[in-house]
Amino acid sequence: MNQSFTQMLINYAPLLVLFIVGWFFGARHERQHLARLAIAETELSHIIVSSERFYVPKIVTHSEGELVLGSVVIAQDYFKMVIAKVLSLFGKNLTTYETLLDRARREALVRMRTQAQMKGYNHIYGLRLEVSNINQLGSMVEAIAYGTAVISIDNVSAGVAISHSKSSI
């Protein structure tokens, strides 16, 4: 009995160690990515984004709108996929996929805002988000955010109103 337990431990210990190491580094990478996203979102918060399709902001004269987009492909680590498959058998909430989709959407929006900022725009309207699976396992998703970027006169007064409302909270 003791011999078989020792043999089983020797056989499965490397797998268990790899699983724990993979989980640790995957979680660490996800936390770092979320921290970088929070910093980028704060730096780009002056660019107003609206999902209203037919809204036309007050734009600077002789200025035209331009399509800006941000896209990203993010993969889930296989260790979280294993946990998600086990949880799906019991009908549990798959938070591992929720965080994957949240990271993908936020990264696509940051990249879209960055493109607008590099071109000198301060307002994006008509925002659309599309997310799709790349492979059948669901471990990779592609997120695309796009909208019409303009140089808006509204942004200055809206930015002041936003800062006043935040300070009163």
C-alpha cells in the first residue's frame, strides 16, 4: 500500500508542480495586465467615448471624422481552461472567461483611444465592440473596438463637468 502511494506521488508530482507554477505565473501576468490597463485608461480618460450612433458632437470647423479602431487577441492559459471545464460540468459561473473577455474589451478600447490621441482627436462616437472566439476551445478571443473620432468643442465643457461631479462625490 505504501509502495503504491509513493509510486503514485512520484508519477503525479511533476504534473502537480507544473500546474501550480503555471497557475501562479498566469495569475501574476493577468494582474500585471489589469494594472497596466487601469493606468492607460486613466491617462486616456480625457477622450470621451460614446456609443450613440447618430450623435454629432460640435466639431471644430473644417474638421472631419475618421474611423479609429483597436483590436487585440488575448489567450487564456490552459490551467484556467481546465478549471473552467470542470466548473462548467456543474453549471457554475465561469469567472475565468469573464475576466478574459473583460481584459480583451478594455485593451481594445485603450488601443482605439490611443490611436485617436495619436491623430489628435478628443471625442469618439458611434462606438461598437465585437468579440469573437478564435479557436473552438474558447481559449482565445479577439476583440475589436471602433468608432468615429472627431475634434470636438464639447469635450472641454464636458471635461470640466465631469471633474466637478467627481470632486463632489
